[in-house]
Amino acid sequence: MTDTISPWVNRYAPLIPGGAVLDLACGSGRHSRHLASLGHAVVAVDRDPAALAAAAGPDISTSAIDLEEAGAAWPFGPDRFAGIVVTNYLHRPLIADMLTSLAPNGVLIYETFADGNAQFGKPSNPAFLLQPGELLEWAHEQGLRVVAFEDGVVDSPKAAMVQRLCAVKPDFPRVAALLPPF
């Protein structure tokens, strides 16, 4: 595992309006700490208590939840989060409920492994790999506006096939989605 913030998250996190942010499958909290440093109250969720202990910090509340456990229900209400950040995690049954928890002007930042990653190692199981255009389909189905999307090979922190999406809910102001150049 790396403590380096994903360049994708780093680039689009400033779009998240004021309010609470969910870092789903947060691991040791690299993105939770970054989001807290931007002034957000962060809810860091992971099933690993040891990882959550490392994620804990000022403005970060941690919650040990195994959302893949049989019968597990989505624990958050609608319109709860100004932003939701997910990296290196995919559990399709969560998607609709997760996106319901995004506020009307909220920002989704999602980055995970995609079909074709087997050539680089794990994960290689199709259950954990996005299909071509799958993130775009989710955005369309949930009425999100896509700010940015990428689908391809990255070299860092290790070679992998990924999809990345930054999308916003309908009430997010269009002008606010314009970032300065790199």
C-alpha cells in the first residue's frame, strides 16, 4: 500500500463543496487525511479495524463496516455527503445506495481497476474489475454530470488498468467544475 494521494483524487477533491465527505474503503486513510486537510469532516469507512486505526485523525470519524457481509444494509441516509471518494474498491451492489447518499450538489470521485488489469497482476477476477465504460453508465443511470473520465493504463504507484470518474449531481454549479490547468 502507498500513502501517496491519488493524482486523480488530488486534482478533483477541490471541487467538493463544504460538508461531510465519505471515504469508502478508506484503507489507512491517505485520502481521508487529504480531505480533512481541505476542511472537510470525513467519514472513513473500512472493514479492517487496523487500517481504520491508522486512518483516524482530526476531523476524521472512522467506522468499521463490512458492506459486503451477507445482509449488510447501506448505513447512510440520502443527501448526506458533499463528496464521496472511492479508490481501488468495487462492490457493485452498493452503487445505487451510495449515490443516493450524495448531496444534490455533491461530487463523486471514483478510481478503481478495470478489465484488462490481469496483465499487470491482481486484481484479475472480473467481479472486481470495471467493464469498458461502466463508470460512465453508472453516471448516466444516476443522473450525474461527468466532469472528467479516463480509462487506460497508469504506471504509478504500479502499472494497472484503471477507470477514473469525477461526476457531480445536477445541482452542482457548472462554472464550479472548471479547474485551473495542471
